[in-house]
Amino acid sequence: MTQLYIECPCTSFPRSFARDYKETYLYPPPSTIYGFLLSLVGEEDLTSHLGVQLAIGIIGDNPPISRIVRKQRHHKFAIGQEAKKRIAKYGEGIYPTSNFSKPNYQELLTSVRIVARINSNEESASVKLTERISIALSTPSQISRFGGLSLGESNGLINGVRNYRESDGVIRWLVKDKRGLIGLPIWINRKTGQGTFQRFSFGDFCSDCWVSIKLPISDPNTKSTKSKTSK
């Protein structure tokens, strides 16, 4: 297992259902930590390390929330004929600033200090994520990645990442709890906006701290589109 200390001076973890007012989760979701770790090792395929288990801890008090006004781009999710009409009108990947950009409030977190524990025993990848993280920290010249290393939003660059030390502070672990008041996404489908969520509360480290990163299982109650064969 690997245990990392991550420090970020300013960032945001936008809530999955936030619209004009960009609220932030108070704690980094497992889906965000997973994406951060893939970025750390230079991996672009989100499914390359499915099965990895993550445990997330917070050091210190809850990070303070600030509210700012910034210009944001809004792209309505479109599929089918609506998407084709938009592409025909504006061009693929082109959205006029006058129609899709406007100032809105956004929440920011400052002085974020977290600990991420990674367990790759359930992975099917030939080279485990923990092994790639170890290489990235010890000999970064052996990995290939691009862009700044951020946590949460792309402009939330981190101060640094390294192995955790006891001198960093006491860890408050997120523990899975069906009645917990902390709801965080485990996996988000960027094409549909759907995903899986888990509720947490704070506690000491235990087996319920582990969250497995997996693709959502299809709802077994979904009706099949195939026609039934008449008897």
C-alpha cells in the first residue's frame, strides 16, 4: 500500500448537480483522487486501474470556503438530433462566447491538506497503480505526462505530493456510512452525467475506509428494448 500527502493552496471540487452557482464539495471525492493519481503517473485511460481501492483522510480542520465571481462557460448537454443541429449551426467544439459565457459565483477551498492511501491488490493491470506512483515519486524522469498537476479543477495546482509523515498531522479518515452526512461521487460518466455515490462520516481508519473504483453496474430492473417472443 501507498500513503500520500497532498497539499493544495486553492482549489474547488464542483458538486455534481451544481449549475449557475458553482458549489464545491468540502472534501475531495474518490473520483477526483483517482483522476489525480492517473494524472500523476501520466495515464490517460480512466479504466486502466479499475479495481484500485482508495482511502481518503483530511488533516486539520475543514478548509475555509471563499466565494468569488468569475466568468464561466456553460455548455448544455445535447445528444441525438439536438447535438447535430448545434454542430451544424456553430461547428463542432465551437461555442460563441456571447451565448455560452457569463459571470457566476463560485466557491473555492483554501489550504487543502489530505492523505490518500492506495491499495492495488484487486487491480487487474500488469503494472499496479502503486508501483507507477512509486516510480513517479522516486524517478520522475521515467514517466511521461503533460500539463500542471492539479487537484480538483484544472487551475487548482498542488504545492506538492510525497509520502505521508506522522509530523504532517493527525488524519481524520472518511468512513463509509449509510447515514453519514457527507455524500461524495465514486465514479462519474462524463457522457451522461450519471454515476455512483457513497455517504461517509469521519472516524478512525478501518476496513470501511476503503472505496473500490469500479464502473457502475447497470440497473437490473431496466427494461430490455428487444421485443418479446410471443408464445
